[in-house]
Amino acid sequence: MANPKIIVAIDGYSSCGKSTLAKQLAGKLGYNYIDSGAMYRAITLYFLRNHIDFSQEEIVRANLQNIHLSFEYVEAHHKSEIHLNDENVERYIRDLIVAEKVSEVATIKEVRQFAVAQQKKMGNRRGIVMDGRDIGTVVFPDAELKIFMTADLEIRVKRRFEELEQTGMPATIDEVKHNLAMRDYIDSNREESPLRKAEDAKTLDNSNMSRDEQLEKVLNWVAESIELKKLAQVH
Ligand code: DC
């Protein structure tokens, strides 16, 4: 019997390495990787570019109708990248200007409903790894494997700083630290689907783990989840 396909839901704090792990996993399993945060970032980019006052519910609702998001595979980068109204905006959404506003935008109920409806559809055929803040709790409460990632703030700041340096986007350590702490706070304390560990999620603290160690551990969890699904299908 062929292995059944599962959904891997990865949630956790900002800059824990969720997307690195999710990409590696999707590559190993031949699954689709979806970066749900990219959707909130692209919506934020649209609001900023068009000077939308997103504190007004009606204005937000009207503007969401003009936003079309899609993930398209980019051969040269070996991954799906987010497109905002058919423009590849992957490199703009990582900018600190977007990072500074995205958590606020992600608290808006209409924005979350808009993004979550699309995310749920993407899981219809399973065989997907999605990372975010509410994937195991709201988007795919029935995911076969849920992972909650965490790492010490200092370590996350260092990783994020190095990442920004590599992409040539200037930021100081203090700016990065402030931004991460602020996003963690807003993400965990908002009213609409705050960042929470799902009851049945496995915790992965990678503060002192190499990428290879982490991947090995998670691949074991995946194998277990697939075995459990097989058993459930037989009985
Ligand atoms: O994963 P990220 O840093 O690219 O996410 C950007 C922001 O979007 C983050 O501050 C919280 C929000 N987000 C969310 O609320 N729900 C998700 N499923 C993914 C991201």
C-alpha cells in the first residue's frame, strides 16, 4: 500500500526557523510547502503601497476584494513564491517596513478570514507542509502531525540578523530584537486566533539543535504519523 499523504502543521514564534524546516521537510517528502505568513505579508504590502487605512473595517473589507494571492513555483529558486495580483513580491515582503506592520494587519478579523479560507482549500488533497501561527489550531485542526517550534529570543535575534545581513537589508541587532519581541507579543495576545500550541502538538525547541538533528527528529515524527494513518485506514 502506498504511503497515505498527511498534513504537517508547523506553528511557533517568529524566526524560529519554521520555514527552513518546512521547506526541508516538503523537499524530502515531495509535498507542497506553503508559507502562510507570506500571505499576511503580501496583504500588508498591498495596504502599505496603496496607503490603505487598515484601522477601518469597511475599508479593509473593500480592499481585500482587490487582492489576489497565489503561490507559483519558481524553477530557479526551487520553491513556490507568493504572487500579489500576479506580481512576484517575495523579495518585498521580507522588508522591515512590512515586518513592522504585518502583526498588526494579522490581528484584523477580515484579513484572517480571507487568508484562512484560502489556506484550508490548499489542504484539500493533503501532502502539504504549512507553517504559521494558527495552522494546527485553526487552519488544519485535523492535521496528522502538528509541531510547535520555539527557541530562545537571543538565538532567534542572531539568526534573523544574519539572514537580513545576507539579503543586504540593513537593520541593527536592536531593531531586529525589538521587532521580534513586538511580533511575539502581538501574535500571542491578539483576540483572533492567537499563537497557541495545539493540545496535540509536539514541541520542538531548537535553541541548541543543528538543522540536521532537527530534521532527523521531525522525519521520525512524520514516519510515526504516516504509520498511525495507515493503521487507522486498515481498521
Ligand atoms: O511567519 P512570518 O514571520 O512570515 O509571519 C508574519 C506575520 O504574520 C507574523 O507576525 C504573524 C502573522 N501570521 C499569522 O498571524 N498567522 C499565520 N498563520 C502566519 C503568520
